[in-house]
Amino acid sequence: MQIEILATRGETVTALEFPEPGRMRVIVQMGTPSETLATVCRSALHPEVLTQVIRLWADPDHCRQFEELGRNLLIRDCA
């Protein structure tokens, strides 16, 4: 499954989208601490997927691609 994070500016409620089969997008407000993101997503995601989301969001050593979308930022794995 391809996981991507859409970091948005302004008031945003964390949400999950499945824009197409095999792809999941987490929408989160920029600056959200990883602990808060984990707490919100824990009940909806399998632990392995949650770990991938948190690494993509907060691990500076994790290989990531960034794409600016207006005022927002799309974050994807390098692979």
C-alpha cells in the first residue's frame, strides 16, 4: 500500500482518504506532534501501517519526497 501524508496549513481535522485502491492518504495539520497523530490514527490503522505513517511524518532519517501543493505539502516514501 502506498501511503502519503497531506500536511495542510490552518485548522485541519486529521482524516484518512483512500483515493484509489492500494493508496492511502493521511490528512493532518502542519505541526501536529507525532504522538498526537498516533493517538488519533491508532484505532483506525493496523499497527504496522501506523508505524509507517509515523516514520513518514516524523523520522528525519526516513527517505521522503516532498511536493508543494499550493499552501500544503504532500509527503511520500522515496520508493
